[in-house]
Amino acid sequence: IQFRRGGLRATAGPRLTRSPEDMNIPFSQWTKEQVCGWLEDYGLGQYVSLTRQWIEHGQTLLSAAPQDFEKEMGMKHPLHRKKLQLALRAFTTKITEKSSELDHIWVTRWLDDIGLPQYKDQFHEARVDGRMLQYLTVNDLLTLKVTSQLHHLSIKCAIHVLHVNKFNPNCLRRRPGEEKQPSPSEVVQWSNHRVMEWLRAVDLAEYAPNLRGSGVHGGLIILEPRFSSETLALLLNIPPQKTLLRRHLATAFATLVGPQAMQEKREYGNATGHVPLTTTAKVKPKKLGFTQFSHLRKRRPDDADYICQIDSGGLTVNGVSRLSSTAHRGLSPSLDRQVENGFQGGEVGIKGL
């Protein structure tokens, strides 16, 4: 069977890049040319020539260890190796995840939406796609040169919103709708641009441009208990001496996030040992085990230090902040109804590796 290129977008997930003939053939039996064609479509075309010299068929890749990808294919970028491992695992388990439908071009647009366009080059070079977002770790972000604690939290909350919306590529809201007073379940899906529109609506237009590149989006505002009106005032560069303006922002902020999130933020702010968010705090690397991607081969979920871990208790953010189970309310309008029917967040879990 000849490998035929379809009119498909480059870098879409493996499920999308296989031609109808290939879908009936296990990856292990794919020919050398089929595998190389798939690598090209998957955004890893720079490795095709060495791969062609190395492999006989798909099984060669399935049987290989991560170090073989570097040795035989010249794959030195750790996130390229992770991308390949995740795809090969999907071929082996035959589990299709919605995140695999989001390619690396989509991820660069998503970075615009969450207010972090300054990282687009690094994410693009690493070919980070939707499935990699789902299994992103703290050290992966550091590899991508994201060191700001605030930006880590921004990405975590944004991935959480993707999880809850089943990786719907259009779940973020960029423009104002008809709503006069948006609910938290709507605000949580606001893009960075939509938050700037809100600032204009509450007469803070002159400060709105300061949110560009800040990582502020609706998910961060609602889901991160340490993100307060003081954090926002800091990011907007509203001088501390402008007390009336800051008070106006605090009132508008409280109305925006709603009483439940405000109560959680107050409780968190009043807790012993509370450290307010700053724009300068950096994230330190997590200590790695024997091999950086050993968690891709092991089955124990606790081996994986994912950026966004969702369990029955809520969202764990970098092992620091944690949402209560009631905070599942307001994550998406469709899930609000499930919460009312006794939903406890179990359906939104990440499959253990």
C-alpha cells in the first residue's frame, strides 16, 4: 500500500494524518515511507532523512527507547522526543484524546488568547500541540523558557479551562457578548483581549494596554485564589497613591468574579503564611528522576508532575494553591448543570501514565 498525502493540515494529530488505508493497518506494520510521511505531517519533518536510514517499519519506533530517538534520529530537543512518545503511546493504546486534534499552530494562537504571545517562538520551535499541553510538566515549561511564576499559573489555569471544555478549540471568548452582568462560568472563558474590553467598560481604558503579555485571562482571574484586585492593579501599573482608582478597580473586580470566588480569595489571603502573587517570582526546576520522561513508561500517575492535575478535589496548581470541589461550579456553563446533579469532577480527570 502506498502512503498517500491527503489535503490535511500539517501537524494535526496522528489520527487526522493517516489516510483511510492506513487506519486499517496497525502502526507497527506501517512501511518506512508511511512512517516518514507521518513524521512530516506531524511537524517533525527535520528528522525524516535519518529516520529513513534507521527504521524498517513502524515497529522500530514502537520498540525504541527515548535515547534511541536522539541517537538514531538526531532528536536532541527533549520536547520533540516527548511529542513523539505521546503519539506512539496513542498508537499503542488506541485511545483517541480530544487534545490530539489541536495542532501546534493552534497552540501559538492560544498563547495569544491567554495573553502570553512572547512565548510563541519557543512553543512553535518545540512543536507543542494540544496533547503536549495536556501532559505538560513544570520542567517542560522551564525548557520552554517560561520561568515567571505568574505565567506558570496563567498556563495552568488556561489548560484547566481546556480540560473542562473537553479541549474545544473555540472555548475562549474574545469579544463581548450580549450579557450585561457576566457570570463566573462565562468570565472563566474570557481571553486576554476580552479582559481588556472589560477594563474599558469599567472606565479603566487607559490602563488596559498594560495587560498585553501579562498572561491575564478569565481562567486565571477566577481559578487562581491568590489572584486578587491588588495583583491586577500591580499588573496594570496603577500607582499605589491612586487610592480611589484602586478602590474602584477592587469593586469592579469583586462584581466580576462573584461572591464565591471572592470569599475563596479572601480566605486564601488571610491564611497563615500567605505569600501574595508578584510579577517577579520565578519557578525553580523540579528535581528529575533517572530519566526526564520516565513517567511516560511507568504506570503510576504520581510519577507525573503535570502542570495541571485535575482530580476529584479540584485543581492543584504547582502544589501550592488548590480549588475546593465546589469550585467546579462556574468552570463552564455545561458543567454547571452536572454539578447540580451531583457531579464531583471525576469525569475531567487526566488518564494516569
